[in-house]
Amino acid sequence: MLQVALLTQPDRIHWCDGSDSEFAALTTQMEADGTLIPLNPQTHPRSWLHRSHPDDVARVEHLTFVCTSERDDAGPNNHWMAPADGHAQMDSLFEGCMRGRTMYVIPYCMGPIGSPLSRCGVEITDSPYVVANMRIMTRMGAPALARIEREGRFVRGLHSTGELDPNRRFIMHFPEELTIKSYGSGYGGNALLGKKCHALRIASHQARGEGWLAEHMLILGIENPQGETHYIAAAFPSACGKTNLAMLIPPEGYRRDGWKVTTIGDDICWMRPGADGRLYAINPEAGFFGVAPGTSQKSNPNALATIQHDTIFTNVGLTADNQPWWEGIDNGQVPVTDWRGEPYDPAKRPAAHPNSRFTVSARQCPSWSPMAEDAQGVPISAIVFGGRRASLVPLVFEARDWAHGVLVGAAMGSETTAAATGAVGVMRRDPMAMKPFCGYNFADYFAHWLSFDKPGAKLPKVFHVNWFRKGDDGKFLWPGFGDNLRVLEWMIERVEGRAGAVETPIGNLPREGDLHIDDVPLSDEARSKLFGFDAPGWRSEFASIGEYLDGYGARLPAALKAVRSSIAAQMEPR
Ligand code: O2Y
Ligand code: MN
């Protein structure tokens, strides 16, 4: 800490205790200097709008580095720099960068304070906005500090907003030293270091060494009418509806029958084998940093209820009476000011930035499960992988076994979204939705996943879903949202050995009668595309998967190659 202060030269140092009074003082100060704009206190008590710099609105994958001693340990999936060069580059940026500013020291815990699965960190930052967000997103303050003092081992994060110059912006990870350095961005995953930097990039590396998994997955609980609960972890690439699925409200008939869905987490999942061989999961986060656009009473009533108070909005529009507004909110109101603070002009830009966000405590969510605080975590019955695929990929299929499931995850592809800078709508491979977040070589990561299949293991079943299949008219074929429970129900029945399926080379597909979809209006085209297996299309998909995996060279596990080749061979015309 002293070294950091000597390097960065802050005017003041503040140790964060995570108290209400500290939060109140920080928000008052940020209101005074314009960092936070208070929202309408009648409609959105204790809530604020923050406008980030217009060039600082998303994660920056091209400026994100993993600095391992050996380049190959970071792998072709990461930008790499030698640790000494990375430190030198970052430290030259940090030199004197906090002059005139306060340096905040944030002790935090990712996961319930008393859980053996949790891990701690300390973020040093010059951004009070980051402190306020970290307080919502992590267990921050005195209890975390006590655990850090007890354990002695923690992730070190150093962040400065710097001058917000995109040419002087880097997010660097030193997994071998459990260290993160981030400069030049004040936004989301670039700056709230507990989230993507710690809980995914550093944690994935740490997890490999310690025999667990740090994944980009939501966790939800499904309680059936008999009162039994199954927990499901699901990986989708950024902005593909993880928050919506995590907070799903069952269709009316299901609610009437007694089905309930509860939320453990919407973005990150840490899992490890328990004494009984099952995988147990915690959500390392305490809050949601959710995408605002598209959130509505129809798409996600739980999220909308969650963000009615005590919420920080970033880069949304405003109505005339200071209520937050975004495209798709669909509440009959109109924006007058856009996310840049200019009069709203739809010809110029949307009212809310497509990657605008809300930061809110998970406990405010009506579907929040107290099991999110369980120190042992929740046992996972099924792992779901999914992507945004307009064509080819059916609604759902089940992997035959764990190794096949690992291939299904490794082969995941999806169309890109606004969550990161760069082109939107381009199909890219995003294994396990971890492309931007895996802190080491994907080939080793796949091997780590495969290693969980050992004697005594009772691993979850693995599935793949595609809620985004389109018809010839370009419209989505599956209604999604609450109706996704129908698909999750089939998964649970498969886990319990109660539901039917048809075997195909890509895995087991439900026949129409295996899902409860009688009351879902689906056209003939929808039925054939959602439940069909297109052999020629999958032949070329498997060729493309093979080319992609070959990019990982000799480190790619032979077992993964073998599963791919055997499926590809099954699809060859006889
Ligand atoms: O981290 C950001 O700056 C935006 S992207 C994001 C935010 C919350 C949860 N997930 C993501 C993501 O990109 O996966
Ligand atoms: Mn995410």
C-alpha cells in the first residue's frame, strides 16, 4: 500500500470500511461534483445516474492483457505481455497519477464471507464511483479485511481512471502474482476489479491450480411442485440474457402448479467438487451489473422491481422528471435527455447507450435466494451452454457425457454484442462464454474441465440451448423469457431419468412431445428448426469447430479432439 502511494502520490488515503455512513458520504460528494446525478426521489429513492466518458463505455478486449512468464501459458485466446514489461508499462502510467485525488483502499471478499469457496482481494483506486459500485457488487469493508488478515493471501488490484485517454488505457493481469493493474478507464469490468478481472481472469487461473472452476455462468434454482429444488449453472456470452434467465418468472400455468425459480447469481459462478462428488457452486458477487436496454416489465419484471431504489444507473437516458429511461423499457414514458446529457434526438443516438448498466444489490431482487449466502454453495444438477445463433443450432440438446459436454462448451459460438467494443453481430467462437475472461491458455482450460471426470465424481449433465434461432423472415422462432422454463424442465427430467429424447450425432434432442409446449404457438417452420437436426449444416459446423480447435495446437487435449472427430465421422454420409 505504501509502495502504491509512493508511486501514485495521492493527496489523501481512505481505507474503506463498507459502512452506510461511508457510502452516504461518498454519494453526497459525488452528487456535489456531478459524478452522480440524483434521480427522482419519489420514483427511484436513493438512486443515481452516472455518465461515463463517451469513449469509455464498455470492456476493451484489445487492451486487456494476461502477463504470464511463458507466452504459451496465456495462450492464443489472450493478449500477452511479459510480466516485467507489463509492470513497467503500467507503473509508468501510474506514476503520480493520483496527485490531487484520494486513494481508496477497498478490502473485499468475493463470495459469502464465511465460505471456504470465497476468495478475497484489495482494490486500490482513485475513483469514488468504483468504491460505490464495489460496495454493491462485493462484500466490502471490515469483515473482508478481517478475513484477509487471517488468510494473508489475497488478490492485489490497482486502478486509476487516469486521463480516460483510450491511447493510455490498459487492463493487465499477472495471474502468477495474483495481481491486476488497470489504468485509463472508469467503466464496469475495466474498473470494478472484483468482477471480470478477479472473479474470472485471476480466479480461473487460481482455480486450475486448486482444483475448482471459475466460470462466466448464472446460477438459478428451480423448485418443482413437489418442493424439490435443482440448481442449474448456465454460460452465455455477454449480453445474451443471463440476467433475464437468472430471474425467470415461470409461465402462468407453471406458477399455478407450484413451480418457482430463484436467483443465486446472474454472471459468475465458482464451483468445486464436494465430498459427495457433486459440484457445489457459489456466486462470488453480491450484486448485479446488468444491461439496462431491453429490461422491461415483459422481459424481466424481477429486474425492474429490483432497480426501483438504491441503484446506480450508468449511461441511461432521463425523462423530464428525472427517471431513468432506456430503449425497450416500454413503460409509456419518453426520454428528454440522452446518455451523453444532450437533448434526446433519435436520429443522433439512442437515449441509453446499448451497454448502459444498473448496479444493484442482489438482495433487492424478488427472486433472490437466501441460498446465495450458503457457505457450502448449492449442488449443481445441470450445466447449460448457449449462444446467439440465428441458424443451424436447435433449441436444446444434451451432451452424451462429460467429455462431450466439454466439447459442446469449447465449440460454443455466438454473435457479438455491445458488451465489448468492436463489431456487433459477428459470429465468433466463445468457449464456455469465457473468451474474454479465461486467464490462461484455453487448451489447458479444456484439459482442466476434462479432469473433473474422475472416479467418484457425480458431475452435472451438460446441455446446449439456443433461444435466438430465427425463421426465414428474420424473426425469433422461440418466445423465450418465461417459456425457457419449459426447456429447463426437460433438463431436470433428463437429470432425473424421466424425459425422453432422440439420439443424434450432436447429442440427445427432445422430440416435440418431450417438452410441455402444447400451449406455445409454434409454426411448422419453428417446430422443424427448433427440434430438427440438419446433418449437412452440422457437418460444416464440425469442420469449422475442428479448424478452430486446431488453433490451440499440440496443447489441445487429445480426448477433446477424439470426441470431435468421432462425432464428425458419425455425420459423414454413408
Ligand atoms: O463489464 C463491463 O464493462 C460491461 S460487460 C459485462 C457487465 C456485466 C456482466 N457481464 C458483462 C460481460 O461482458 O460479460
Ligand atoms: Mn458477463
